Amino acid sequence: MHVSVVGDPDGKVVVTVRGNLDVDSATVLTTALDQVLEQPGPMVVVDLSGVEFCDSTGLSAFVVGHNRARAGGGWLRLAGPNAFLSQLLDTVGLSRRLSVHPTVPDALTAER
């Protein structure tokens, strides 16, 4: 798995994830999220368009990140999940709790 972090002048950060997000690799994502969520009022989009597989450890990273962002006065949004991941988010009820968008630009400009 590969994770990259890119910020913009507005303070929004895009965390791009590529590969399998599972128990063996989720610490890479959680470490990146820990760093960007330390900022006051974090505005974070997690680009999932390159995620091929995700297990409960990855899902947990999304929930923990979302909760930390909200507690810090900001938000965390998910963008670009493939059909497998979209269905998984629906099945476990996270698509109702987390802000999920079809693309990164949609997530960056969303009102919610």
C-alpha cells in the first residue's frame, strides 16, 4: 500500500491511498491521518480511488479519523471508492455516518 499527502493553500488536505488497506498496511494510513488531524480544524479528503481491498482495520481508520476531525472542529470525507468499497461502506452502515463522495473535487467542494 502507498499513501501520499498533499495540502492546498486553503488548508484542505488530500490523503491518497493506493493498494490494499488491511491489517498489515493500515498503520501507514493511520500514521498519515494522525499527522494531518493534529492541525486545528482539519479538512481532510481520503482519496480511495486506488484502493483495491479494505478490511475492518481500514474501516476503523476511517471512523477514528472522522471522529478526530469532528472533535477538532473539522471534517474528514471519503472520495472515489470503487464498487466493492462502496458496497462495503453501505453494508456496514458507514456511508450513512461518513461523508462519501464520488470524486475528490466533489469532496473538496461539498457543503457537508
